[in-house]
Amino acid sequence: MVAGLIVGSLINSFAHDIRFVQDYLVGGLFHVVGSMFISMLKMLVVPLVTFSLICGVCGLGDISKLGRVGGKAFALFMITTALAITLAISIASFFAPGEGFEIFQTGTGTFIPPVAPPLTQVFIDLIPSNPIAAFAEGNMLQIIFFTILFAVCLLMIGKPGEAIINAAEKLNMVMMEVVNVVMYIAPVGVFALMAKTFSLQGLDMILPMLSYVAVLVAALLLHVTGTLMLLLRLLGRVNPLTFLKKMRTAQIFAFSTSSSNATIPVTLRSVEKRLGVDNSTASFIVPFGATINMDGTAIMQGVATVFIANVYGIDLSLGSYLTVIGMAVLASIGTAGVPGVGLIMLAMVFDQVGLPVEGIALILGVDRLLDMIRTAVNITGDAVVSTIVARSEDAISLDTFNDPDAGQVEEVHLPHQQPTASEQA
Ligand code: ASP
């Protein structure tokens, strides 16, 4: 990751007008390898979530637990998001980024917000009218809904369902092994993604936006190391430092791909194998969280609201801030499954409190880089909630959690071909 960052920044500073470098290295090698790597991660998401969730539900023991685990996770998602944005608004109000900012400084273009579906539609869309389409499109909430129903009914039919449960367990093992293989080759993919991003996005455009970027990054860091770790300590009663160490790989994946969704395989693997959370809890909370829990994105909305209000000299009332908090929590559910979600949510929030939506154009230039950081925060939130819920359900192995080497990706052992019967003869 660091090597990619350095190479990318060097290209941006010294070689951005050399055609060969741009065409063959940035637009060629880095682009191809990086895109292949992201596709490879996305390729794992649907089969892994499906098989893992079937195993998770069937391994629950008591089906009534499902509602309890879901309810706790949902409540924690909402609470952490509300805390995140409250923290962001408080810090941003204190440092007042954007005051005295001249709009012409950045000279960015216009912003046309994509349309988000109304919240009511989100509930209707929970149920896939065609499950095959849901799987084909990777619609996470629909996949979760159908798979849980399917798994519960597998349990209900009893003995005839056992063979399918067994098969799902084996398929889950295979998919976890595919994750291992992808993680083994990941350094190359991460390098390519970082090198490409940083050769296209020089760090110099941060300068005019420094107050916004600095306050946002500070709020993101404070949420991860403060709020989330405090919750983990108080409610999860586990060591936050161990947690952070073990989540580092998943955070790097989130950072370099900027997508919670593409990171699901790695988050799931880290939460189960490194933190020791039981599959019955993790298989449900991780994909659910990747879709509706976005603490980092909420923080961006809080800071952006204060920043744009300051830039345009608009005084927001306490009521407006409370609306922003409520909206951000709802918007994180409402935009489930929509790509480029952060800015759509922001447009919804601005609309609600009467801030100029075109103000978003100002922060577009630096958004690509900030998206990387907030995605890492988003998936950390999912893992924190998984750990807290698992702890309350006694569904975590503390031995695994405390073992520094548990679940490390070491080497991929290729199987040796067995001699065939005729060769043996
Ligand atoms: N990229 C973020 C994620 O996938 C969402 C966003 O803030 O745009 O978690």
C-alpha cells in the first residue's frame, strides 16, 4: 500500500505529462491489475455471503436467536451512526472549517445529484420478486432476506434438509479458501490500485481544502479510536488494541478499494477467523452492516454540512443539525445498495436542511481520497458491532480473539496431484 502510494505520488508529481507512463503504466498496467483485483473480490461476495449465511442460520441452534441478533445489530448500527455524525458536527462546529473560504479557489465543476429511492421503496425492495435476479445483481439486502428464509425452511423440513446443509458447509469452506487465495495475491492488487489512484489524484488539490480535509480526517480517526473502541471496551469487554491489530488487513482492503461491499469477503474472514466471532453471528451482521451501516460516510456528511454552511454563510439552527443527524441515519438505510452512496446521501441531507446542493461540487475534488478513509471506518464499525453482539450472545471465541496468530494468511498450499490408479499400477 505504501509503495503504491509513493509510486503513484511520484508519477503525479514528475511524470504526469509523459505519455508512455500515462498510457502504459497508469492507464495500462495499474488500471488492468487494479480492476482485475476489485472484480476478483466482488466475485467472491455473493457466493460467500450465501453459503456462509446458510451455515450461520442453520448453526444458530435456536431460530429465535435470529431476531434477537438482528435486532441488536440494527440498534447498534443506528446508535453508532448517530454518535458518528453527532461527533462530526460537534468537531466541525468547533473548528468552523470553510469560514472565509473563497468559492473560486477550487474551481470544480457542477454536481448533479443522482436520485435516491424513497425509504418506503427500500422496504418493498427488501423482498426479491425474482431471487435469481437478486443474486445476479448482487442486491445484498434481497440476498440476505431470501437466504435467511431458505435456511430457516431448510431447518423446518428436518432430515431431508441435512444433505443441503452439509453441502453448504463444504461450499462455504471452499469459498473461504478462495478468499485465502485472493488475499495471498492481494499485495499486488493493492499496490496497483494505490499507484493508479495517487498518480491520478495528486495530494496538491488537498491544500485549498485543507480545513475541510483536516477536520474530517480528525473526526474519522476520533470515531474509530475513541467512540468505537469505547463501545467495544464497555459493551464488548474485549481489548480494543487487539481488535484494531486484527482488523488492519480488512481496513487496508477497504482503503484501497473504497468499497465496503467489495471488502465483505475480507471483513467476514477477519471477523470470523481473526476475531473469533461465530459464523452464526458474523455471516449475518457483516453483509448487513456493509449495506446499511456507514459511520464514516455519516461523519463526512456532518463535516460537509458545517463546511458548506460556512462557505455560503448560512446559519444552521440547532433544529437543522438535529435534522441532519436524523436524516443521515435514515439515509444510510435508504441508500442501501446504491453505488457512490456517500454523495447521494449528502444531497438528500442538504435538500432537507435547505443547503445548496451544488455546494457539493466544492468537495468533489477531494472526495475520492476521503472515500478511501471513510470506507475503512465503515467496515470497522461493522466489525465492532459484530464483536459486541457476538459477545452478548456468547458467540465469540476469546481464545481466538486473544491469539495474535489466529487466522493469519500464511501460504497457499497447492494440492499435489494424486497418481491415478493406472499410474500406480
Ligand atoms: N465508499 C463507501 C463504502 O462503500 C460509501 C461512501 O461513503 O460513498 O463504504
